[in-house]
Amino acid sequence: MARLTWRRLVVVALGLGVISAGLNFWISRSGSPLRISWSVSVALVIAALATLGIGWEVRQYREGKRPGLSPFKAAKTAVFAQAAALTGAALVGLYGGYAAALIGDWGHPPRRTLVLTALLALLASVVLCAAGRVAEKWCSLDNDDDDYPGGTTPETA
């Protein structure tokens, strides 16, 4: 399995950020923007903690401290960690674009509240993205065959 790179995550965040900013700017000029609940941030932080928790199990397995862990569970955990990182990056873009579209209305107290909740959700999304990357690193082997074309390492080629 190919590992995620920070470059890919930044591209996802920036791409969705531009789209989100444009759409939210248009929506906010023609009507009321959607509200973001503060509970979104709580849910994202809980998801980040869960990602780190299941990633920690695999890390313990790799260090020999948890020999009963199934290799299939470790593989599923790696996939979950990548999904968490990509979701976090996508949400960074969406909430960042939302906040950028409304930042011009900072002087209007209700819009200021929307910007602040969007920035809080953005921060929680960064936490989810980072947790996914850390858990993915815990799940990967140092000499992973997937890093080489055709699944062969230089020693076997």
C-alpha cells in the first residue's frame, strides 16, 4: 500500500478550499450561510483520538508487545488511518474556504460566530489529518515492498 504524502494532503486541502471559498462566498452574498455547530469539532477530535488509539495497538504489535494482533486488523488499521488523514485534509479545505469566504464580515457579530466555529472545526480537522498520518506511520513497515515498483525490493531484483 502506498503511503500518503503531505503534498497529496495539501493538494486536497487547497483544492477543496478554493471550491469551498467560492461556493460559500456566493451563498453568503445571496442568503444566510450554513451554521457549523461546535460539536463538529468535538466529533473530529474524538475521531482523531480513536484513530491514534487503534494505531497504537498496531505500534505495540510491531514492537512485539502485543503478539496476538491479527495482521489483517493491522492492514485495516492502516487503511483507516489513511482515510482519516484524507478526510481531515478535505475538511481542512472545506472549513478553511468557509472561514475565508466569511472573514470579510467579521464586524457583523453573527457572522463572526460562524467564522470562529469554522476556524475551530478547521483546527480539529488538522488534528484529525495529523492523527491519521501518525497512525499510518505506526502501521507501516520500514522496508515495505509497496515502496518499490512491482513489489520487489532492490535485494530481490
